[in-house]
Amino acid sequence: MTTKLFATKLKNAREEKGYSQKELGLRVGLSDKSISIYEKGSVYPPISNLLRIAKELDKPVGYFFEN
């Protein structure tokens, strides 16, 4: 599993909900820059952030790590 695959899945899930990076960030208490960094595949989010993001996007955490 690479951060690039995670990043793609995150971006796809965000776009499915019709959220901008800024809107998702506001909804989960993060900056749009943090969302951007996660979507670029630079780093994985800390688990606390991932849990909030997954809940907001109506995805199980495992979704982001499946091929």
C-alpha cells in the first residue's frame, strides 16, 4: 500500500461527496492545506484525523487501504 493509492482514494471519496478540500477541512476540523497534503500522498494522516475524515465521507477506514 502506497500513500499515492491512499491519496487517490481520499480525493475520490471527497469528490463523491461534492466537497472542496476547504469544505472537508472545515467539517473535520483541519485546514485545507492538511487535506491537500494527504491528497498529494506526502504523508498518511494521524489516525484521529483519518477517523474524522472517514466518518465525514461515509466510508469505513478500511476503504482507504483497499486496492
